[in-house]
Amino acid sequence: MGRSETIRRYYELVDAADYEAMFRIFCDDLIYERAGTEPIEGIVEFRHFYLADRKIRSGRHSLDVLIENGDWVAARGVFTGQLRTGEAVTTRWADFHQFRGEKIWRRYTYFADQSV
């Protein structure tokens, strides 16, 4: 599977809440930076974020743009879903994924409308 396909698969897995499969596409020593928060470092913290801290209950990522350049894949789109509070949300986002080998090693997320 190519890098762009891995990123498409990531969004499919997260939207399906198939977190165990999703975790396998990331390096164990990953670093995930989200606008306005401290970096998430390592697969243990990343798992905790998705299983306990993530504000989102459910939803769907729609991809508008996917650009691959070397070790990087940039993605932009719209997320529509529901937060754990029950609030409905629609927000634009952009992600930058850096690969090491076949797995995502670093990830950066930016929100245009509201942070989720």
C-alpha cells in the first residue's frame, strides 16, 4: 500500500472506530502535534488520546486534497460528526503526515473553524 493509500485508510479506520487497526499504521515512537495542545509522544500516549481523551464520539472525514511529496503526505478536508458532549460539529482541518518506512512517524493537525 502506498503512502497516500495509507492516509486514506487511516481516515476510514478512525471513522469506523477501528482503533486497533489504526494504531498499527503508526510508528511506536510517533509524535503527534495538534494545534493548541502539548505533543502526544509514543504509541501509549497516542492510544490513550484516542481511547480516552479525544473529544470526538463519532463522525466522518471528507477528503478534499491529498498531496504526497517524498516522506510527507498532506491532507485537507472537512470533519462532520458528534462530540462526546453530544454537540454536533463540522470543521475544516489539515493534516501533515511524515512517514518513516511504511508507517506514520510524525503527524501535525490544524483546524480552521474549531478545535476538536
